[in-house]
Amino acid sequence: MASTGQLAGQWSTRVIELIQQVQETQAEAIATAAHWCGDAIASGGLAHMFGSGHSRMAVEEMFPRYGSYPGFHPIVELSTTFHTQVVGANGQRQAMYVERTSGLADVVLSNFAFGHRDVMIVFSVSGTSTVAVEMAQGAKSRGLRTVAVTSVPHSSVSRSPTGTTLREVADLVIDIGTPPGDALVQVPGLDTPVGPGSTAVTVAVVNELKVQTAELLVARGVHLPVLTSAVIVGNERSAELFDAAYDEHARRVATAIGGAGAARAEARAGRAAKLPMVERPERPTAT
């Protein structure tokens, strides 16, 4: 049997400490975010979520997966989140370049019409990604309440290409507290640390937010279908819950996408109505 190294358990210990730190210092911010999400979902709207890079994992942790329910709208762009190719076509260099591209966030947001109580939650560990910062700015300019889930220690020592960080833009900040650079364990013999902690801590925030929002919704009489494993409720009931959750999600997202299309069509019609009439010469009749 292989012997345990001297660093065994250090990463886990550090992550547990960070989660406890979040529980102690960010409880009020998480509770506020849960109330905002509850307002949005109870009113028939959506709590939108965006993450680029590895932050997409936080978005997918919220919905759809077992123990989750509709009302949370995951927004990720494949061009900024496809990492497994690493090099070559669709490689990591391109993904990192794209997430630093100004204007992308506004193009993404243009696909949706937002409800008056909708929320936008933006996940970015560094808080300096151009697309993350502009996603929060764009959502805020459209009237959405915005939540940043980010590392304040990291963004305190790093700036985005725009000179603005996510925590400076959002209405509410949930600080995951991971150190600059994210990695938690220094291994003797290596120049730089290994073992990033942001995913574990952010996922803890996501599930805390999910649970608290569900409690608030139930208190309001809103009972949404929860994606539930067949080992708990049996195959038939599990399939029913999945269909109901997917259908409810489709209904809400269709309203957002359809509303954007309707608004553009109305704008086009309005512009056409304002165009001046053009005098056309009469066509001569054939003799």
C-alpha cells in the first residue's frame, strides 16, 4: 500500500476553511441574493446566471441537475467554456482571448427580454474578465439586479482590461475569499502552488443559494418540480418530474427569447412607419 504524503489533506482542510469563512462572512449577502431570486422566480421570471471559463461549472451546478428546479437560467457561451481541446482548433488560447473581447456580453444579452424582477448572477473568480464585467454592466443597464460571485482578494490585486472589476459593477457581491491565483497548496520543489479552490467554494455558494431560494418559494406557495433521481421516487415519478421541470424551464426561457424577438419586430415596424413617403413617377402606359 502506498504511503500518504505529508501534504495529504491540506487542500481539503483549506477548502473547508474557505467554506466556513463564506458561511460566517457572506451569510447576509447570500440571503439577499436568495430573496432576489425568489422575487424573480415567484413573479414568473428568471434568475439568469452567467459564467465564462471554469465558472461555467457554477452555472451548471445550479440547473439542470438532480436537486435543482426551474427558474434559474444558465447562460454560457461555448466559445469561452470549451476547454478539453486545450490546443489547436477550439483551444484554450482562443477561449481566453474571446472572454477578453469587449462587446460580446451585449451581443449575448440582446437575445433576451428581461422581466422587471429578473436577476443576473455573474460568476467570475478573478472578477476581471471583460465579458463578465460587461455582462453585469449590460444587465444592470437593462434594469436587472446584479449579483457578483467573485474573489475579492484576487480582484483587489488584478484589474480587467477595461479598468473595472466585477465587484465594482454589481449591486451585490458574494465574496468566495479564494487567494489571488486561486491555488491553495504550496508543494516543496514547485515554484508555484497547486490545487485551485474556487470551484468547490463557488459550488457551496450555489447550493446554499438554491436551498434558501426554494424555502422562500415554498413559503410563498410556489412549488416548482425538482429534478429527482429514480432511486428516491421511482422511475415513473422521476420521469414526470424531469418533464415538468424541463417544460417549465422552456416556458420561461421561451418568454425571454420570444420577447426579445417581438421587441425587435416592433422596433422595425416603428422605424418603417416613420420613413417618409417617396413620390414615385407614374409608369407610362404602353401605346
